[in-house]
Amino acid sequence: MQSTGMDGGSDDETDAKPTRVDRLSIFPKKKKNEQEQQPEASSQYRIVTTTFRYNMDYKKLGKCIIINNKNFAKETGMGIRNGTDKDAGDLQECFRNVGFDVTVYNDLCCVEMEKKLGEAASENHGDAACFACVLLSHGEEGLIYGTDKPMAIKDLTSLFRGDKCQTLVGKPKLFFIQACRGSEFDDGIQTDSGPSDDPLEMDANPKYKIPVEADFLYAYSTVPGYYSWRNPGKGSWFVQALCSVLKKHAKELEILQILTMVNYRVSRNYESQSDDPRYSEKKQVPCVVSMLTKELYFGNLDDSGQ
């Protein structure tokens, strides 16, 4: 669905097929006289033993691939994803600053998406600590759109399973997905609330078997069944919140702490507004699915484990 704002850059869109309601004025909304309250990183850090922390002592942090699909074939029924280029640019800068080797691919069809990620999975990641991938496109539950048609997200992520990409066995594989997962809206609800020494834990030890689905993390922009919002001028709610938190806390917080803070910002700081009451005051909250088996820090902890 796409809005038709007068300024052409301030109204939000959803990463889904257009619907009969295409003349909405939707934008992030803050309550009157309300100051934004952002959670800050605590000065107290969790004590983490090296046994339960991913080993990041490699030559490089790893590769990050960003697939940025903006334009789609007419037969898909999908509109242009205005604002996605800002997301891609901000993500590229942000992940580079974290330490990733970033590559951006624009407007890939399904075959091309699978080919690019397949090539990445077949590379030797022996000198890398982890792998990251960002998918920016239209979507439905379990599906991501190439420029020509939808395909199963699992067809892309499974390329990095332990039995297919052995140089990433025991290492974190991170997928960030900005796309709709259905056509439901979240109405929101008013609240009164205020603001071991186990040898089996060695990283990628070939002597021990681990599940092929282990060490994956999926960070979705929204929960199953719901729309995901994107602003043509400012980028998507999820990606902009992710970049904001990473810029400030990437080197000090654990990845699930980071993504919990992203959830907070998206759920608290954004709300849709429309002349049609059916589409007014809608909310969004991202969704994290983790099969990580240890804590993941991009920064270095001191000798005390803090």
C-alpha cells in the first residue's frame, strides 16, 4: 500500500501489495508535549565467561551482504519501494563502522538473490568471526520478493546451514529482514506504564556435533501476519531504529540487548495517522528469532569479562 502525500517524501508506505486504500496520509506521530524517552545503555554490564561468548578473535569480523530491491516487474503487483535507498545507504555505513566488509546489490530477481548468497556461502569464511545479510524488499509471511516474484526466505538462509557452509559452523549468522509478513495492522493499546568451563562449548570444534540450524539469528521488521512501514523520505521504521542503536551501542551491548532496544524504539516512537480511521494510529514491533548458542558482542570485553 502506498500513500500519496503532497510533499512526496514524508508519508509512509508498507512493504506489501497495494490495496484499494491508496490515498492515505501516514507518518510517524508523537504525542503532544511528550518528549522522546530513549533507553540508554546501562553502565553495569553482564558478566559473561568466554565459554558462553562467541569467539570474535579472527582476522576480520566478516562479510555483510545487503540486497536492496526497489523496482519490481509489473506482473508482481508490487510498487516502487521509495525510501529503500536511504535504508541501504545507512545500513552500508553502519555495518562498515561496526567492522563488516559490506557489499550492496540492487534490484535482484529471485535467481540472482539465490546466486549471490550461494556464492557467499561457498566462500571460505575461515578467517571471519561471523556473517550478516540484510534483505530489503516487499514480502509476505515466509516470503521475500525478488524483482520478478516471491521466494521462500528459507531458500536463502538455508544456504548457510552448518551442513552447507562449513567455514561458518559454530559462528553467528545474522539475517535482518525489512519486509511485510502479512496484511494485518497493529492497532496498539493504551498503557499506563512509564518508561562454564564445558569443553563442548569450544567454537567450531570439529570433534563435536552441533545442529545444522544452530547459530542463526533472524531480526524481522515486524511480527508474523503484519504490515511493515517505510517512509519514502526517511527510510523504514525498523532499519532507521536499527542503525540508530548500532551507531551508539554496537561495541558495548550484546546483540539481543541491541535488538531489544530496537524493538523499544520502533514500538514507542512511531505511529501511523490517516484520514481513514481504519488505518489511523497503527503501530509496529519488530520480531527477533534467535538460534544463537552464545552471547554475541561486536566489541571487546576486558579481562574481567565485563
